[in-house]
Amino acid sequence: MATQNSASSTTASSLKFSRTNVWLLVAALATISLGYFLLDQGSITAAPVLLVLGYVVLLPLAIIA
């Protein structure tokens, strides 16, 4: 039982978000929102770039960093 508690304690402490994580998450959500807005406006160049940047780069970076 003690081994299970220490493992869950380690997992819980490693999932804490810092200010960097929060700012990266805000940047990811803003980038994704702007990408969808531009997609609605008909921008076929900038919108996919922003969506890929938000989903593939910023969002995972916000979770991992």
C-alpha cells in the first residue's frame, strides 16, 4: 500500500502547472481561436498555419513544459 501511495504522490506532484504552462496554454488557445476565425473568413493560408502551430506546437508544449 505504501508503494502505491508514493507513486500517486509522485504523479500528482509532477502534474502541477507553473505560470509558464498557463501562458503557453493561453497562447495556444488564442492561436487556435484566431486560426478558426481566419478559417471562417476564408483565409486558406494563415488559418491552417495557425491551427497547426496551436495544436501541434503550443498545446503539447503547454502540457509538457
